[in-house]
Amino acid sequence: MANLFRDTESRDEHRTIILVKNALRVKELLGQLKGVPMKIGQIISLHEKLLPEEVVHALKTLQQNAPAVPFEELREMVENELGKRFAYIRHIDETPLAAASIGQVHRAVLVNGVEIALKIQYPGIDDVIRADLKNLKGLLKLLFSMFSRMDMEPVWQELKDRLMEELDYEKEAASMKRMADFLQMTPGSLSPK
């Protein structure tokens, strides 16, 4: 109602204030929910033209604020997942290098002295994500309606596909291996021969 009595500049300024307040609310909600909602917020924030700049800026903070799980809570799972291969690890730094919505990364040293990044997916997060995806579409539709009039269906499909892809650490490792092999063949590359 107040917008009826505002000039165009005041209306735009008021709209921006409301937009920022809503973006911060959405960011807080997604940050508290962790898992899929937080990951979706992170993915959306990478696509800068998808939503207004104020919204993207608020969602980008989700990329830096994921709390880590204490390593002691993950140790048994890591040992079980690696099986006999766990014996190749001499040391794991219990303080993570980074933590995200679906996992965290620890510095580790193999018995041969090679330093590695040990990427650990949170226990059961794949099941949580699959369950959350069924319920998240409605939340995203609401989110998009707050900031945009665009058709959300193609965006939803892309987000869902990328999220499922992020759960596949073996595929990620294979891609990294292919890239390392490619770089070794590339003249002037930084990879050791």
C-alpha cells in the first residue's frame, strides 16, 4: 500500500531492502537445514544471473559456513569403507581442511609419505538427499516465486542432476585421474612426469 505513495526511486529502494531481508531469511533457513537445502543454496549462488544480485550475495555465504563433523564421529565409517586399504594411511589430520554440506576434506599421509586429501562423505547423506529431494521441489518453487517469475522446472532438473552427481565420489575421483593423465601429456603442464 505504501508503494502507491512512493516515487519510483523510493519504490526501488524499498524493493531492494525487502529483497535483501528475504534473501537473508532464506540463507539462514538453508544454512540451518544443512544437507540438500544448503547444497541447493550453494549451487544456486554459483549461477549469478539466476536470481537478483542481492539474493546471490546472501546465498554465497553458504559456501563458507558449513560446520565440520568431529573426525572421531567419522573414523569408524572411514575404516569400514576403506577396508584393507585403510592400512595404507599413516596419519589423518583430524582438523578438516574444509567442510561442506555433504562432506569434508582432511589432510592425510600415506605410509609411503605421499600427502593426500581424504574426502569424506557424511554418513547416510546420500539417503538423506534422495529423501529430501522429494520434498525440496516445493520449497524451491516458493523461493523462486519470491525473487523471480522464471520457469523453475529446468532449473530444478539441473540442480537435482548436479546434486546426484556430487554424491558420486568415485566418479569424481575418476574425472580427477583423467584430468591428471591429460595434464601429464600436455606440453608445459605443471604435473610431474
